[in-house]
Amino acid sequence: MRAKIYRPARTAMQSGKAKTRYWLLEFEQSAPREVEPLMGWTSSRDTRQQLRLKFDSKEEALAYAEKNGIEAQLFSEPTRRRRVVSYSDNFRFDRRGTWTH
């Protein structure tokens, strides 16, 4: 039983840090998905791949995995680059770009 521990990145439609403050433990797929012949739905016999556990810190997630004998792979945090820009910078005299408005 293998799992991955990571901190989710924010979505492209989101400007804030919502849903990025916790760490996730997700199990990897152990059985292949198959197409159900009657309805054509995709299914799998492995129900662990539907499970996502949330933790406040990566130490808690690693401790949980170690306590329950789960082989966990830790992924590093996504780098957060934020450029601070103010509205008044659009009207600066020494502005580097050309005025496009």
C-alpha cells in the first residue's frame, strides 16, 4: 500500500490561499480501472484511491503513515512567487514599459 503526501497548489481560478493550508495523504491506484460493459462507466475494485486524508502539518501526515504501515512518498511544497504591484506604479514617470492605454 503506497501513498503520496503533498500540499495542494491553488487553482488557476483562485487568487487567495484557500484550500492550500493543509497536507493531503492520497493512496496510489493499486488495481487498474476498467470499463463496465453494461453502462460504460469507468470503475475500479480499489476503493482506497477515493480516500483523501487532510492533516494540518506534514509531520502529522508522516506520523500517521508510519503508525499505520503505509509506504508514503513526500512531495515538496509548491514554490509561491508573489509580485507586489501597486496601482500607482502604472503612472510612474520612470516606468519601463510603454503606456498602452
